[in-house]
Amino acid sequence: AQTVTQSQPEMSVQEAETVTLSCTYDTSESDYYLFWYKQPPSRQMILVIRQEAYKQQNATENRFSVNFQKAAKSFSLKISDSQLGDAAMYFCASRLYSGAGSYQLTFGKGTKLSVIP
Amino acid sequence: DTAVSQTPKYLVTQMGNDKSIKCEQNLGHDTMYWYKQDSKKFLKIMFSYNNKELIINETVPNRFSPKSPDKAHLNLHINSLELGDSAVYFCASSTRRTEAFFGQGTRLTVV
């Protein structure tokens, strides 16, 4: 079974500063995807960034970037120039293709990010 | 054009009742999911449907039953509701090469 661990239940960052959210995962497969989702108080699940395991290059999406360390099974999210709108729960997730057209999608327990004006 | 839509957004009901939550996706995805988010915000997969076949059924009480009339719909039926069923339920869809797209969630409150 795959597991995803987020070791920081809560984090805070000063507006305009940079913050890194940690995530580790456990899988023995080579074909998998990793994601960071954001959940603001509106409860909508919003994709922040995705990473395919076969790609060595770290994904970047505007102010959001990841540090993907495949051997260490680590997938951290860096938010640069933090904005008040970044305040939310952030979930790390892994998706494993388990064959015959089926998938497993597993989430970490989330990190609540506060942005201080 | 909402990609994944679920109804209703809020549902308040009494213990013992039977209720359904509907989900529809217009993305042409072949896999749909139901997730439960508890009061601690933990997201746990309940069901996964691929091409109308149940793929994953985690340790969910059999009072919960997914129904997929076609590839674009995955409804969730809950019988004999209990207080502990109160949570936010999310529908989602994906393909092998995409992320999961989520509905807006249904907050179920059992009183």
C-alpha cells in the first residue's frame, strides 16, 4: 500500500516571503504521479502542481515549485513571494497506476498554511 | 461549464434516513472517485470506478453504495445514516495521465 506523509500540520509565513511544505511518500512502483492540492476555506480542491515520476526536472508553476527527490521519496512544495490568498490547507497526493486501467490516489493529512500580513 | 459537479452542496438529515449525492463529470474521464473528508480534514478514498466497474472499495460500511448509470455519473447512496457519517464528501474524476478534478464537495450533517 502506498502512504503519503506530511509532517507539518501547520505552517506560517510572512507575506512576500518563501515557505516550503514537506511531503514524503512510500511506493515501490516506478510509474506514479505526485500532486499538491490547495484547499481554501471555500473547500474547493484546487490543483497547485503535478510531477510525473519519470521526469527528473522539478515542476514549476509560477510562484510554486517542487523539489522532487525520487530516491529519497520526497516531494516538497516551495511557495515564493507568499500572498494572502495562499492561506489554505495544502495536501500532498500520490497516484499509482495499479494496472488494468485502475488507479490508487492517496492523500497526506494536510498542512495548514497561514500567511501573516 | 463545470467539469465535475455534485449536488447538493449541503445536506442536513436525520439519523436513520437514506440519502443520495449525485455526481457528474463532463471531461470524458474514465475513472471517478468518492472521497470522504472528516472533521480533521483527512481525505480518505471510499470508491473508485473505472469504466463502470468498481476498482477500489476501502473499508467502507455497506450502507454506502456507489451507483454508476453511465461513464459520466457516479452517485453515492447512503442508507440508515449515522451521526458519524457527518463529513464533506467529494466526487472526483481523472484519467491515467491527468490529475484528479474535484467537485465542490457536499457537506453532510446528520442530526
